[in-house]
Amino acid sequence: MSLFNETLLWFMKRRMPRIEAIYERPLDLQYEGLTRLITDARDTEWGKKYGYADFSSYATYRERVPISTYEELFPYIERMMQGEQQVLWPSPINWFSKSSGTTNARSKFIPVSKESLEECHMMGGKDMITLLIQNKPETKVFEGKGLSIGGSLTAHSMNSSMLMGDVSAVVMKNLPIWAQMIRTPSLDVALMGDWDQKIEKMALETSQENVTSILGVPTWTLVLIEKILELTGKQSILEVWPNFEFLVHGAVAFGPYRELFQTHIFPSSEVRFLEIYNASEGFFGIQDDLNRPDEMLLMLDYGIFYEFIPMGEKGEEHDSIVPLEQVELCVNYAVVISTNSGLWRYKIGDTVRFTSLSPYRVKISGRTKHFINAFGEELIIENAEQAVAAACRATDAEIKDYTAAPAYMDGGKRGSHEWVIEFSRAPKDLRTFATVLDENLRSNNSDYDAKRSYDLVLGPPKIHEAPADTFYGWMRSRGKLGGQHKVPRLSNHREFLEGVLAHINQ
């Protein structure tokens, strides 16, 4: 083992007491963090408006500060993008993380302060490495390089001093020298805006490196690996990277991809899989135990204060809002955050379920606007991901991407759900796949089951098998290539599904 690898391992292991504090005193960390946020922001325009200087408790904060959506904060953010400071946060804001979301085509621009960059996003990256080492102490991951699939950066059209881009690009641009030394591809390639050229150049460059880990979205990771195999003529990516150890994944549920990556892409007991919960708004969670897939430790000392809105059985938000100490297991919650970049009681649009309360671990259950409820079936992304994974297991299939939407009742016809699925390995029998998908949805969603009863309201799902690279081509046609753009899994309208079908029929 090289001296460099040993030194970095020693340095990262020393960070473990920080993480242990999250296990041991989570509520202290949260309320200490809230006090710092309020104190730091009391002289901002927002802080003066709501009287932060007079706040003495969480109860006061909760009573006086409203819950905010992006649309409600945007007038403040727009002014910050034009160069105004001391609006939502005291330190200068020169970076904005660009996110398209999954159900809204309009881009969102999230302010990134020095504090959120260093104490949240970068802290999350360091703790991620620490937990990798904790789960695999004998690792030689620093003997090679980590491959990061990032986005691009551009100057704001109205203010050239303001830079914006995918949060991964913002982080990459600000990494310390030691971190730049152990990553690939080169920064100019990693931050390219043209994704067709970028994938080509990334494949050429990274195929020549000793890659030992990847940090990326599963879908884009598959695209890159396919390009590398095409260029090298190899049958397996482990022939290209024989020392590969870790895939760190996030942004989309890993369930439908787990079998593909474990048995075909990285068929080695030496390769481990770790999930992170990272978004434009902040770095929220890290899988701390590799034996607990889909569960992530909520990171409570990154300058983010959490609140949660319970979601009803039909996907509606309750009037109540609860702090961390009042959450319950197995309840679907919308996430509300206050952050060290000036997002105050901000609804991020994600829903989570707590799988553990000591420590606080969460599982991403979906999006507050990411569902199908055309017939009262209340289908959420968590249901869909579980059903797709079950259908893949039952038919020896591997999935690459999919989207689903309602097919409405017309002329006496029953309604149904219509799916477009691109397989990396097609099922042995598509009818069996559809049957298992339907049965799993019925067993895990009583509303869906009721509407499917006797085929009175909903008929069985209709599945279109998409040709290879359908979703890549469709996203490219929409100008939506890149790690921050995700294929919308479920939609309560047909816009996305019909767009994909039209792309197939071109």
C-alpha cells in the first residue's frame, strides 16, 4: 500500500468521531445548528424582515417564519443573481446550483454560499469517504482515482461574475488540490457542456486510468461504461478497471439497477455499493451501513435544520409540521430545510420515510409532485421502483430507464397505466414482466389494488419496450443531458410519455 493511500486513510479515519456525534447527540446538533443559522442571518434583509435578532427558540422561529417554495423565494434569489448581497444570507453569493427538477421543466437556481460549499457539500464528500473506509478498512481506493460524472458551469447572462451549473460542477471547481489529484477525468473534460462529446472524451480518458471508484447517477454511469466497452473492445468493465472497489450512487432509486450492477457490471465481491442523498440544496444523507441498502444516515451537522410535513395516504400534505424529535417510523414526510445558503423553511420537493430513529436514517420515498393519481390510485415512486425491481428479478431482466403515465378512459374504455421501458437486458417474457409488475403494485398499494379490482376502473398496465438509447436520445432532444437532469419516472399527465413515444416513432 502506497504512503499516499495510507496517509489519506489515516486522515479520513480521524473524522469518525464527528460522525459518531450524529449517532449520540442528534438533537443537540440540530438545535445548535439552528441557533447559528439564525444568528448569522439576523442582519440580512430576510433576517430583519422576520426579526431574527429577537428569536429565542425554535418555537419562535416556527411561529414567525413561513414555509417557502422555490417560487416564493425566487424574487430574492433573482436579486442575488443580479449581484445584490445580504439578501438571504450574509456572506457573498457568487455560485448558483442549477437544477431542472423532475416534474418541472423550468430550471431552478439555488444559491451556494461559501459555508454551504465547505460545511455541507464538501463535508459530505469527506464523510462519504470516511464511511467507505469504515465499511471496508482494508481498502486501497486511494491507490487509483475516483471517477466523477459531473455537469457544466456557465456565467449568468445578466451578471458574468455569477457562475451557475450542476452542483457537482460547482463542487469540482472548488475542490482542494489533494482531491483534484485523486479524481478523473481532467477538469476541462469533466465540466464540458456538450454531453455527446463529453461522454466520448470521458471514455477515452478514464479508460486509461486506474479507476477504483465512481461517484455518479446510475443511468449516466451505464452510458459511460457502455461507451468505454465500445472503445476498448472489452467484455467487462472490470477488464478495464481491475482494481475497482466502490460505486457511490444517488439521484435515482438504485433498486431497479442493483441486480444489473452487482451481477453484470461489477460481478465481484470486492465491489461495494454506497448510496448518498445529495441535491442542489444540500448534502443530506449517506449510507453508513452497507448491509442496509436504501437507508441513509441523516447528516445533522452540515448547516441544515430539518423539519417534516406528514403526507396523507392520498399524497396530500397535512397542516402540521414536525421537528426531528417528533418524526415516526414508516410515515411519509415532505422534507423542509433551513440552510447556510439562505433557504429558509424551504420545501425541497422530496419525500422520505424514517427507517430508524436511533440513529436517524431515512429512505427516499419519492417526490411531492412525482406520482400518478388519475383514478384515485395514489401511485408513488416508491411503489413503482419496488414493482419494477420485482418484475426484473422474476424475468431475469435488467432495466436502463423508464417512464409511466395514465392512459385515460375514453369511449367506454377502462383507464390504465402506460409504461415505456428501455431494458439493458430484455425480460424472457414481457407479459410475465407486466403481470409481476401489476401484482407487486397491487400488493403494495391498496388504492391501486382497489382500482384494479375486477378491471372495473383500471386495466392491466400497458408496456412499450423501447429500443436502445431511446431515453438518452429523448433527453438530448430536450436539451436535458447531464447528471442534474433525470428521466421523470411517474407523471400525472401524458406529456413526457407521449414525447418518448414520439421520439421512438421518428
